[in-house]
Amino acid sequence: MITLVGLGCEPAPLPPAAQAAAEAGADVVFRTLQTPVSAAAAAGLPRARSLDGVGQSCRNFDARARKLAAAVLAAAKEGDVVYCVDGSIGDDVSAQLVLRRARTAKVCDGVSKAAAAFAAARVPCRDRCALSAYGIGGSARPFLPLCVYDVDCALVAGDVKLRLCDLFGDETPAWFVRGGRAKKIRLFEVDRFSTYDATCAVVVGEVPLLRRGRFGFDELLEILRRLRAPGGCPWDRAQTHESIRRNLIEEAYELVDAIDRRDDAGICEEAGDVLMQAAFHALMAEERGAFTPEDVTGDVCRKLIFRHSHIFGGDRAESEAGALSVWERNKAVEKGQKTGSDRLKDVPAALPAAMRAQKAQKRAAAFGYDFADFAEAAAKVEEELAELTAALQSGGPAVAEEAGDLLFSAVNAGRLAGADCEESLRESTDKFIARFCATEALIAADGKQMAGMPAAELWGYYERAKRGEAPRAADGEPREGAAKNAENGAESGERS
């Protein structure tokens, strides 16, 4: 039989139930005997022993907890064991592991470290969050009010400070608790004390929204809810999914533009704008009773797990192509796509035209619906160009249709040549603009105007711009700054 004892946070004798088990011959094992609480409980127990030396060489806190639990479970095979830990059973990972594996274990619990720290700081602890300092680096985002206990050394205090300042801001008010006494501090001061021990904890109370230095997704939703609430912002209250549809497209393009510039500050800002748009749509859906923000995050998490079965399931993928293949197969299963038509109809209609064409072509190609090679696709481009020419000569309404067929065929040829046609077209447009600007600069430097210039003369200037010539001043020297513009537009290639 295993009896798990939470000793609480104040020095006191062993609880009566544990004392009785000890007197009956149980092996009394303390997680540590280095604290006043455990030392007081062990007084008068000559056969009591500690696990202070167990797991000292473990690489991390969790590994040590597993080793401690294993030692207790091994001792239980020899007879009854009383395992004592400071605070509550819930404060100690090793005790929780023992409780999970020994289903018949008895529990004699004491006041938790977090409850004692909240009380010392006089912070209401309803809906509280509490975690060990040794688990502060986990992926879960703590919420307020918060207690971080086990701040038992300067190194751990430094880790706690960095994490909490990152979450809530350096200047956030907090309390440092040691030996049941609380001192008011700012979070940046957590690692500035001279002494730390097992009784140390950091407590952060509720912080009003407008006084917070850092924000998370929950705060974003709270701000949006205030804007949409009665008495909130008239503009935000008037919006619908349809009215702000284009905003999301614009914000997405601004994010892409920041990525292309390799502008980290811009990426941070624009990613936030895209996230805000998604949150806005989720909140408006919640108001209609359609779904909630939690449904949104839940769906995307389930999707990531299901489609990454080579990570979270039994599939294997040794390369990028293999991972993409697993993703596409799982996506088809998830969406119930059983035919090629199902997959092509799933291509979003709102995509940019070249991107949508290439995606549809690629999905059709997976079913064998494709040209044999680039040469065959190039011949189709020539055929479509001839048909457009014929439609233009006849003057019928088919010109727009044939122009579309020509563009679609050009995308096919580019795809089979290995190009990302959307990206290629964007780069060609950038090149055209640069060459136009360089051509106009050359013309202006000669005191002329582009408008009305004979075509032969205009293209002569264009060829000079393409070669990278810089406009020259009256003294024959290149104009400052113009050479760079000309250079940008002077890449090799035919007339755009």
C-alpha cells in the first residue's frame, strides 16, 4: 500500500494517518529533507529517509520526476510506503506519477504551494492558474491570476522572469513570496533577490486590459468584443462578413509584401492584421450562433494532426515530397474527395487567376489529365494564339474567351517548364515597371517626353534602358540614382 502525503506549507508534524502507517512499520520516504516543512514532519521518525540523491544526474526535471516515482513504486513492492512531499500532491510531478500508476494509493493532502502563495499575496484565487517554475517553459499559455512556485534558485528565477515578462510585460505588478511573506515587485525584478529556496513563488494578479504590456489571443478577442458591443465602435458594429471580405485579401497581400521585403517588423505587424481579420470573422460568426473562436482553433488543430499522420500517426515520410503526398492524401480523405472532379471543384474561386489556373492544372495532372511534356504544351500556346488572332480579325465576342484560353495555355506551358506562374508573372510585372521607369528617365534626361514619341525612337530608348545605361546630365556625367533604376530594369529577356 502507498500513502501519498502532501505536507502543506507550514512546518508541522506528520499527519495522523501517515503517522499511524509509519508506526505500523511502513517505509516513510520524503521527497526531500532539505526544507523546514519536511524536516518538521520527519522529526521523531528515526527510520525516515529522503530521495534527495535520486535523479541528480537526470538531464531535465521531468526525467528526474520519473526516476523519483520509479523509486517509490519499487519500494512499494517490498512493503507499505508513505511518500511525503512539500505542499500538495498536485504540486509534485513525481507524486502525481505515483498516483497515476498506483490506483489503490491513499492520499492525505495538505495546502498547496500555490494556495499558500496566493494567500500571502492576498490575491483572490478564484479561476486561478498555478504551475511549477520547472514547467514554465511549456507550450501552454498561463492566464491570470497566476502563481509560479518552486522558484528555488537564481537560475530558475531567471527563466521565470524571462517567460513572464514575455507573456505579460516587464513592468507588470507582481509579488515575490518567500517563507509565507510577500513583497510587491515588478516582473523584471524576479531574479534580483539574494536568496531563493523551496518556499519561493511569484504571484501575478489580474491586470486590467488597458494596463497590460503584452497581449494574447484571448485579449484580442476581448478587444474585438468590446468594439462590437452596444456602445462600442459604430464602424466595427456595422461590419459583416461580406463588408470586410476585401480587407482580409488586402491584409494578406500586405503580409506577402513584407515577406518579399524580408522586413521582420513588417511581417510581425501584417501577420497581426491577418490574425485580427480571422478573429473578427470568428467573432461575428459567434454572434450569429454559427461557430465560435474555439471551434476555429479546434478545427485547425484537428486538421494539422490528421493531415500530419507521418508525425502523429503511423505513416512515414522521409522527404518534403513524401510529406506533401501524405498531406494531400489525408486532405482528400478529410474532405471526402473521391474523384478528380471533387478535387478540382475545391480550388478556391477567389484565388488570383494565374495561381488558380496552375493549381487546377496540377490537380488534374494527378489524374493523368495533362500534356505529355513542355513541347506539347507550347504547341497549344501557338494554337490558342492563332485562334485569338482569328477572333480579333472576325471582330466577334469570342475575343475575351480566346484571350483566356491563351493565358490558360501559357500557364500550362510555364507549369511544365517548372515555373510558379503567379510568381513569374509578378516578377515580370516588376521588371516591366522598372524598365518603363528607366526608359522614361533616359528620355527626360534628353529633354524629351515619352508621350507622342515615335515608336522607333521610344524602343531605342527602351533598349538603352535594358542595357543598363544611366541618364546623363548636360556635362555628360551619369545622374545620381538613375543608374540603379536602369540597372534594376536591365535584366536579360525580351521586350515586356
